[in-house]
Amino acid sequence: MFIDRSTNFTAAAWRRSRRYRGALLAVVSFTSLCHLTGAGAAELWPQTKVRLTVIQWVPLKGGYERWDAFSGDFMISDDDTMPVPVIGQISTRDKNSEQMALEVATALKEQLGLVTAPETSIEIVSYPPVYVVGDVTSPGSFEFRQGMTVLQALALGGGERQKQTAGMTAERLRLASQLRSADDGLLLSRVRIARLMAEAGGAQEITFPKEVTGYPDAGMAQAAMKDEESIFFARQREVVRQTEALDDLIVLLNKEIETLRIRLSDVEQFLTKASEELSGVQSLVEKGLVTASRRSDLERQIADMRFDQLTQTTAILRAQQALSQAQREAAQLEDSSQTQAALAIQDEQAKIDQMLLQQWTSQRLLLDLDSDPVTTPGQPSGLHYSIVRQMGGATEIIADETTMLLPGDVLKVSKTAAVVPETTPDDLAQLPP
């Protein structure tokens, strides 16, 4: 439900807004509180950054081993899913971090064919920020904290904006600086995403978009592209070096296994001959033609040969195990690089979204700086609040100082009251949960 923000409204519209404002505030405050306290689901909002850790007990080593291929920082996407290597996208809807950790552990057990599920944990790294715009001293984005209210967010924004000529000039400079910083940040992120996409796709060179090649500051764009190309080719060389090292190791292990098998074959032939000779000596000893010491010597030789046979067999098994490990690492080398690049792309895309919002906010504030109604210090005035919330689409709702905010909310502060259209019980029932 969108709200008409026009400053021209009739007395009848104002009475209607006052009539239903209390109902709206009650519904919004109640639903916000339920989100922050209900079943821990508020932990996993879209754009929330979480840290997944996967470990497993290794009996042979007598300790836990961290699975770096699956562990790391992940971003909850806008469609309430979290990407996990090998498993894919896992839904986070209506789940807390403990439930997600259990689901990841179960999925890894089934996907990898493990006897027992690995130990997993998920912790919150950061929530998406809240944004404060409008008639405040320092609009911008601020770190979200559980239980944050409109009044607390207003305090983070520096409180109500006052009319001061010097302050307005400083505000223009600050907003202009924010715009330039956002533009430069967007350039660097887009250059980095181009490099990461080339890595994820296995390309031999980077293709930069026109937003980068046509950037107004050509010198800065060229320097950024050169830096990312240096990183790109350095990582290519590192992957080639690691691949060659693993290939050499595989060749060496195959030769070792071949040598051990030849040695084992020789030992088995000697053992067969010695066993046949022992059978012949045994009958001669019984007839008294050969001494018992000859039989004892043969038995000792056979025992030594069997021990050598067991040693060679064990060495072959160990070499085969090392060969399998080297082959797995060679196969996973490229996949691991592509997975890391894909995750980094998600992080950079989230940064771009935040910088675009910051850019848009700064542009609007610059345009409205002179036309926005302001007051001089000491002049009494009343502030009005509304919240733009993403709940399957942008929804703007009336708020007051005690309304609790959710991650990603945009708090709009104005000296002019918003007009709420005629509201029915059906409208209230359609408010997002």
C-alpha cells in the first residue's frame, strides 16, 4: 500500500488520516515486534551476511578438521535463499540459524555419502543497514541493531535538520562528496565483478562493460582495469602452477605404485618357490636325509618373505590413497576457484545495490536541499515519519517514534504529515507480516 506524499491535501483527508493512523500504527508496531521476537526467524533477513563453518572429527588425527571448501561468508539473497557449495541454494524462509545449520549438515551428509553428518554452525556477521532520509541533520545508512526504534534511528541521523546557511553549504559539500565516492565505488565494484565473472567462466581475458570503459574519469578507470587484470593473470598463473604440481605428483605416484607392484610380484615368486622347497625338505627330514636345521632356515626365509609381502602391499595401498587424494585435488582446483569467484560476485553485487541506493538518496537530497521546509533553532515543529519496507514489493507505512524498524528499512522524516487514503479493515489485513 503506497501513501500519497503530496503536501496539498484537504481537511477531510487530514481527518481521515487521523482516523486510521492509530490503527495503522498498532498493526505496524505489532507485526514489527513479531518479526524481531518470533522463533528467531528475524536472524536471516535478505541481504544478511552469515558465516558458515563446517568441521568434522578425524579419528586418525585425533582432532577436528575444518572444511574450507564449504565454510565461509555467505549473503542471504532477496528470494530468501543461501548458496552453499556443492549443495546449491537452500531456503532460509521461516528458519533460524540453528535450523539452517542442521539442514546444511544433513544435506552435506546425503550429498557426500557420509556415515555421520559434519558439525556445522551459522553465525550472523551483519544485517542490512537501515536508511534515514529527509529532514535530518545527517541522512545516510546506519548499522541495524535488534530492537531499533524510529527515535533511535533519528538520533543516528543527527536529529531534526536546522536552518543554517553555513550548515546547508557544508551539507551540499558532504552530499557531493558522497556522490563522488559512490560513483568511484561503483566503478571499482563493476571492474572487480568483470574480473570475477571472467574467473568464474574460465575466460582467458576480462571483458569490461561500457560503464567502465566509458567512465568520465578515464585515468581512474584505466588504473582500476589494469589492477584487476594484474590480479586476474596472477591467479591464472597460480592455478596453472598448482595444476602442474599436482600432475607431476600423480605421475610420480603412478611410477611408485608400478615399482612396488613389480617388487611385490618378485617377493610372491620367491615365496612360492620357498614354500615348494619347504614341502620337499619336510619329507626328507622325516626320512632322516636332511637335518631339521635346514627346514628351520627355510621357515625363517618364508616368514621374512611374507613380512616383505605385507610391507609391499601396505606401501601400494598408501600410494594409491595418496594418488586418489592428488586426483581429487586436481579435479577440485578449478571448481574451487570458480565457486569462490561466484561468491565474491554476490558480495560485490550487494555492495553495488547499497551504493546505488546511497547515490539515489544523495541526489534527491541535493535537489531538495533548498526547497525542503526547514526551521530555525528554537522554533517548535513536529516531525512525521514513514517507513518504506521491502515485503514482496516496496510498501510505505506511517510510523511514530516508538515503531520498531526492521533490517533494510528506509525511514523518511518530514515536517509535513503524510496523507493516508481512506483505509478499510481489508487494507489493514493486507499489511505485510
